[in-house]
Amino acid sequence: MLEELKARPLKAENLIEYQEGAVVSREIIRKNTGTVTVFAFDKGEGLSEHTAPFDAMVQVIDGKAEITISGNKNVLEKGDMIIMPANDPHALHALERFKMILTMIRS
């Protein structure tokens, strides 16, 4: 965990800034058992379909995104979350600028 983030209240959406035409990420916790990463996606940006060997949870902290899991499209907005099961193909697309927290559990 980044030292400046420890033991103090934080606004999740302030942990990362948007960049025009880009996807930006900031890992805030890295352990053998998992990671927590904050992402900011400009409108129209995304992650192409891929799989991961671990369960992961997405929490949308700003904006709106389409998250497709095993061919099923889901629209999520600020305050929503979804679990992406291990080994299921998934993709993300920013319907508008959005920020998310990705928690990946490895054990």
C-alpha cells in the first residue's frame, strides 16, 4: 500500500485523475493474496475481452460503464458493483468517463 494512503480517510474518486483518450491505473494495495487497483477511463475507452484466473470485483466510483461477462452486457453507474468470476471472459467499455476500484482475490 502506498504510505500516503495508510490510516486516513480518503475519497475513492480522488485517488486517480482522468486523462483524455486514456485508461489510467493506480495500484493501491499489492499482497500475495490479491490486489486493489483504481482505474480511470476516458469516454469510449475500455479493456478488450480477456480472462483472469481469479475472481475480481469491480466497484464503480464515478461515471457509467458497460461491463460484459461471458457475453452478458451489464451497465453500471456510480455506486454499483459486479463480481467477475475467474476464467469467465470479460470486457469493459466507458459509456462516459468512469472510475472504478478493481479488487482481485488470488486465494
